[in-house]
Amino acid sequence: MGIPVTLDNELVNVARAYSSVESRSVPKQIEHWAKIGRIVEENPDLNYHAIREMLLGLEDIKNGNLEEYQPGSL
């Protein structure tokens, strides 16, 4: 469910620049930042790289990109 919100012009301008680089819409860029911020607040010991890798792993699972773990194969 979407709800209208008022955002600071500076935040929107920065989001516009990032959204262009990340191939997202401005609202999706702000949603992305909010999602990452929520995860960081809930998991203060994780850095951005760890969070990003976990999110990529979850997307792989959702898309069926799985491999069976073979002990000693590393």
C-alpha cells in the first residue's frame, strides 16, 4: 500500500542521482535506502557489504539459483 509522504528536497535530489546510476526510479531508490536502514538498525553488527550479500543470497533462493553443498568442495 502506498501512502503519500513529504520528503526533503535535498534527499530527493540525492536519490535522483543515485537512482540514475542504480537504474531505479526515485521512489524505489528511497525504498531501497529505507530497507537497508531498517536492516542496519535491526543488525548493528553487520556492515553494508554483508547485508548486500545476504540480500543477494535471498534473491538467489527466490529465483531458484541453488547448488547443493558438497563438503570439502571449497
